[in-house]
Amino acid sequence: MDRRDFDDKVIDFLYDGLDPADREAFQAGIGADSQLESEVRDFGRVGQIYRRRLPDLQTPPALLQKVLAQAPKPKRRFAWFGLDVASFWRPALTGAFVMALTLAGLYQYKLHREAPPQVAKNTPAAPSPDVPIPEGGGEISLRDLSLARARTRPMPEPSWRQPRFGNGLISFASYGDSGPAYPSPAYPQAVAPGGTYEELYGLEQEAQNAVAQFAHQQALRMHSMGDHRGAAEALALLIKRYPNYSRLFEALALRIGCLYQIGQIDKAEQELAWLRQSSPELAALVEQRWWR
Amino acid sequence: MGTMRSDEELMVAFQAGDTAAFEVLIRRHQNGVYNFIVRFLGNREVAEEVFQEAFLKVHQAADRYQPNGKFTTWLYTIVRNLCVDTFRRRKIREAVSLDDRGENGERNLADTIAGDEIPADVVSSANEIEAVLEKALAKLNEDQREVFLLREKEGLKFEEIAEVTGVSVNTVKSRMRYALEALRRSLKQSKYRELLERD
């Protein structure tokens, strides 16, 4: 056995790290070399000497007491079935905590949020789905169909000017400030309080027409799908809200047809009479359709 | 009468808030840790400071202990790292104080660490054979000394020592062989060389 082999294997030999075959081979190898044999014997004895002759020291009692006294109270953590659940749950708990804080913040924000002042809203509000609509689309009047009258009719107070914080105008503190407001130069008032539809529609005629056209298309779609009641209601709203609509009388003609369909004959006859005054050609077409 | 709880069970209990479990662990390992520190550093006064610091660190690190690992390996990793840090700091101080020696070249107390003499406090508490053994141990370099102490006095396996010291198992075995060779040489040169014949 050469020195290198000896150095490689002697520790495993002394501490039972060799399998039986290697152990036997090692033993045979050192048996042929008295120097190696004596080294192995001495190594084994060095370990024994230190185990037997070097006594274990005892920790001084005062030192132990000091250590025990200094041991701080532990942080509480969970331990289920010996699993290190703290390290498992820590990220999840942290995430949940952050999420809870965020949700609480959002909830608080929602609770205390004020609707922002609608300073630039100069189109009439769209019909709210919550507003109950009388069967058959409610009533319309001749006044609704008179363009000249409609344009000069006093405009109702729009929703954005109804009393709220700052009367809908910009105040120093946008939210929660009930102090006096001032008209913001950034949002000039499009229409003076007490103005007319003409002023308003003069500014937004094209936008009004587009919105009305969209409502008209919706009504046509309902009509084509057989929802004559819904179409009649939608058209009534259209006629009332957009009296300057360029195809107002076509809308009325369609509504008269719907009223005939749902059996509201009296109403249909009355509105047909109005249509005759405003647009005899359309009225004739309606008569042709329903009176033949 | 209940069965004795393992180190790992005690550690889990401590993590769950059982303070008494930590006390049991300290009492169970106090002597092993104390012996290792004293013999690694060769100075009881310093060893006592390190001993306190070691258990404080064990406490602070308890939260990070994973029960799937062996507690003694984890414990001795902390203790050994503290010892190595302390040893290196003292060696630096020793080098500085060597420069400050008087004209006669007399040595100060710090020179006793791993020096030729047996530390005075060790001599005073041990018989002559023990003093020879301590001296031989103190002459080993720290890498060999820690491996020898962990194996022969604390009973750790070579694989565990490798984990504690952060080197390969082969390196640990190699250091063990150098340690045995050096101790053998020291004993042969002492007047107690016959110990090798009859022990």
C-alpha cells in the first residue's frame, strides 16, 4: 500500500467508513508495512486518549443562570403537526393583511367619496332606467311636436346645477366643502341659469341630433323585434327630450304605428292628427298602412 | 412518565411559544457547547462571553430553524461560526500587540492563544496529563482543532461536521488525519509518550 492510498483510507478505516472488502484489503495493506501499522494504531489511541483522559468541563452554574435569565421571551408562532407552518403561512398572511388594508381603504374611500361636480355636462341627462315609464310610452303633447315652441320653451334646471356642494360649481375644496363656490374659469357656464333649450341646443345641436338618432335606431330595432310597447315608450321619450331632432316626425310616425300595434287606438288617432298638421305626407303614409 | 423529547421536538415546541422547551435545550447542550468553545478558543473568560452570545444567537435564530434538519448540526454551526469570528478577532489583536512588545521581547497574555504554552487558566484546573493534552490540542490549527473536537468530543459524524464547517466531507476527513498526525507527534515528544503504548 502506498502512502497516498493510506492517507485516503485511514480515517474511513478508523471510523468504520469502509465496507468489509475494502476494510480487509486495507488491513492486509498495512500488515505488510510496520510503519503504517504503527501509525494506524497510534491514531486510534490518540482518539481514545482524548476521550478518556481529557475530562469534560462543567459549565459554571452562574454562567448557565445568566444565559437562562437572558433568554428573551419567544415570538409566538404556529406549529401544526411539527410542520414549519410559520414560514409557510408568513407570505400568505402578509398578503392577506395587505389585501385587507387595501379593501378597507377602498371601502372607506367609497363611503366618503363625493360625486365630482359635473361642470361640463351641458347635454340633458339620458333617461334613467329607474324612472317608471307609463304604459304605452306615456303622453306626448302637441307642444312637444312644435319646433318653434320647443326651442323657446324655458329650460328646466339641469341635474348638474341642482343644489349640491358648491352648487355644482368648483369650490376651493372639491369634496366635503359646503362653503361658497365660485365659477371656475376652467369650466365656463355654457348656459346661464334660466336659459332656454335654444341656447343649449344652439351649442350642441349636432350632438343632440346624434343622440336622438341613436335612440331612434334603438326604437326601430325594438319595433323590428316585435317589441312595439318598448318602441312606443322609447319614441315618446325621444320626442319629449329631443324636440329639435331632424327626423322627429318620422319618429312620431313610427310611434303611431306602434300604438296601433298595441291597441292604443285613441292615442294613435290623436297623435296621427298632430302628425297631419306637421307632416301631411307622413300622416298619409301612416293612414295607408293602418287604415286600408 | 413521558418519553424524553428530541431536540427537534423541543425546538418546534419553543417555536410554538414553549419557553420551558428552550431551557431544556440549553441544559441539555450546555456542557458540550461550553467544552467546544473553551477548547477551541483556549480561554475560559472569552469562552464564557461566547457561550452567552451563542445561546442568544440560537434564540434569535430559532424562528429560522427547520425541523427537518438535525438540531445539533444547526446549533454547532452557530457556535462554531461565533468561535471562528472570535478567534480571528483575537488573532488580529495578537498581531497588533506583538508589534507592541517591549525591548526584551516579553509576551503578553493574548499570546497564550494557540501558542507554545499551555494557557494558565487551563493548567490551573487540570492535572499534568490533561495539560499536555490541552497543549497539544492548542497547537493544532483551528481547522484541524474544530474537526477533531466535533468528532471526538461532541460525537458528530463527518457529514455533519462538513455541514457545520461548510467544507466537503473529504476535506473534513483530511483535516482529521492531519489533526491525528499532529497530536500523535505532540504526544510522542512529551514525557507521556507511553500513553500511546498502553491506552
